[in-house]
Amino acid sequence: MEGKTVKKRRIGEEKLLAIIFLAPAVILILGMTVLPIIIAINTSLHNTEYAEVKEFVGLKYYIEILGSKKGWNSIFNSITYVLMSLVLVIPLGVVSAVLLNRKMKGRTAIRTLIIIPWVLSQTVTALLFKWLLNSNYGPVSYIVYTLTGQKVDFFNSPLAAKLTVVLANVWNSFPIVLILILAALQSISRDVYEAAEVDGATKLQTFFKITLPLLKPTILTSVVLQSMEYFNMVTLIYTLTSGGPFDATQTVSVLAFKEGFDYWHLGYGSASSIVILLLNMAFSIIYMRILNKKED
């Protein structure tokens, strides 16, 4: 009986210790994620004047977003921006990781150089591309003019601006995918490849039949993480194009930022941010279902 009492006391002490250690992390998560979401939902349901929350207006701002061309255009831009970026980032990250996983001279130096774009802030990346592609003095524009005899403005055409923003994002963010895939590659046992080599499998067959299937969980994880980052991305797009030309690169996140901080329409901006949250949730659920099907 006494032994049971001591055991219960020990379990209680362990639970208390766990709560003490977990409490700061839980409080931080609640303060940094849950509380801002609650505040944003509350603000999106009220009329605002600068930073002051006023009368309740219900779903007015959501109806404005979903009932206007500007709102749907921003949603479409967000989805296309995410998908176009992923279509380039994931294959580039996988191929680069496979190449850098091989033994070669200067591999450490090459890895360091490739990671540099990810280390740079989105603001620096945007300013760099703004300079490179400037129609008057940009090096890329000068090369194009030298070869074709025509000036190209990468920021005046809606399609060119979209592609420019996507390419800048790909250059800035693909190293993180590379790092994740490289870590996954190094966890694959060499015995698997040696067995495939004994069976006479070519390098191409080894990649598609062994490497790629084993990398699928990591690839899908990368897709989820990058999707969330791209949906929430403001700095790169805002600095590079400010959502122009003609709102061609204005995603929901840029719309939320401009409405909230440029025009002080906090209610509309908060509603836009909740739309971003819903888009993130929808895409994450789709990815998780795909991952679960693959595991089954």
C-alpha cells in the first residue's frame, strides 16, 4: 500500500515537473499564435478607425473580399504564386541535394555558396533583383538589350512581373529545401544502394525507384512548410513590385498588409489575414491526406 502511494506521488511529481517545463513553451505559443488569431478574428468582425475597434459589422469585410474582383484576384495570385514557386523550388532543391550528396572536390565550399541566398533577407533579395532587372541600368536588361537591340521592362508587364517575383522567391528560398532533402539523403543506408548496384540497376533507376520514394515524406513536409511561408510572404513582393503592375502580383498577404498598414483599414486587413489562414489550412489538409495515402 505504501509502495503504491510512493509510486502515485512520484507520478504526480513527474507530471508537475513536465507541466513546469512545458508551461513557458505553451504560453509562448498561445501568446504568439492563438491570441493574435483571436484578436484578428475579432477585429475582422468590427468597423475600425485607425487602430480603434468600433461597432460590430459581422461578415461585412469577408463579403467585400469574396464579392469583389480585387479580392478574388488576390486569392488567385496567392495560389498561382505558391504553385509556381513550388514547381520550381522542389525539383531544384531535390536535384541540387542529390548532386551535393556525392563526393566531389570543393563540396563544402559549394554547399556554403548555395546556402547564401537563404541567409539573405527578403528585402535584400528584392533590392538585388530590382537592381539586376532595372530597365535603365540593370545588368540583365543591358545583356538583353545587347543581344536583341530591345529594352525589356520586367516590372511593367503583368506576366513578366509575376515571373520575376516567382524567380526571386525561388532563388531566395530553395536552399532550405536543399538542406532538408540533403539531411534525408544522408539518413538513407548505403546498403540499399549497394544492393541495387548488385542487381544491375542504373543510376536513373536507383533515383526513381529508391531515392525518390524514400524522400517523399521529406518532400511533402518541405511542400507544406514552403506553402505556408509563400502564402504569408509580404516583404519580398511588397519591396519588389508593391503588388503591381495593375495588382498582377498582389497576393492576399500583400493586400492585408496594404489595407492594414498603408490605408489603416484594420478590419479589412484582418479579414484578409484570416483568408490567408484558411488557405494555409486548406493546403495543409490536402498535403497531409496525400502523405497519409502514400504511407498506407
